[in-house]
Amino acid sequence: MKRLFSIMGFLALFGVAAATYFSLRPDAAPQSSFVMLDGSQKTTQSWNGNVTLVNFWATSCTTCVAEMPMLVSTYNKYQGKGYRTVAVAMEYDPPAYVLNFVKTRQLPFEVALDNTGQVARDWGNITITPTTFLLNKRGEIVKQYVGAPDEKELHTLIEKLLAET
């Protein structure tokens, strides 16, 4: 009986350790093709080597609109250090609205149009905006935010990822 409890204890401890190990291992970002606002195409792989924030948003989303100044200031703070931001407009967002928003708000980062909804499907069937992913330099997802990220926490994580080699 004592041995059974020892084995069960070991398995429970191993399970916790394994769960912790695997939950800390980042997943590779989906390999997607993005149609940028200027008509060019980029892939997820083209951002490797940079810490990249991928933000799914819509012009009709009040939280998305409210978080944009923070995303702009974050981009401006880190963009010269190997950081990039990619804002992916949702399929239902009219391209003319997106273009107007980008111009009037003078967004300094890359903006993609998900005309078919394929990118949102690739990234886990994104339906809630804003949904934001932070990728390390190897193109792995290290954090996902549903709703606006906490700016201080986001900056701390970006700085940590930028420091990695």
C-alpha cells in the first residue's frame, strides 16, 4: 500500500513537472500569408529575427480603437531595437475604413487586410477583437492577449524578448 502511494506521488509530481515544462514551451506561430495594406504580401516567417506583436483588430471595435495609441507608442519605443507590430484588420472590416483609420491615426506600423478570414482561422479562429500575440525572435508565440494588453507587462516582456539571443 505504501509503495502504491509512492508511485502515485511520483506520477503526480512528474505530471506537474511535465505540464509546467510543456506549458512554458512556446508554440510556433502559424505560417500565414498576409496581404498588406499597400498590396504587398508577407509571411509569418518573414518576421523571424524580430520580436513581433500581431494584433487582430477592427475599426468597429471600441477596445481596439482605444488601445491603438498604446500600440503606436510601444512600436515607437522599440522599433529601432528589433521589434515590429503587425495589425491585422478582420475580414468584416471594409478596406476603405481600415485605410482611413490608418491615415487619420498615422499608424507607423504594418497593417494587413484579412480579406478572406483565412489569417484569423490560421491563428486559432480569432473572433474576439482585439486579440494580440507576441512572438519571440524565433517566431514562437510567447503570449496571447484577449482584450487590450497591460502596457507595463507588455513592455517588460518585450524587453525580455529583445534581450534574448
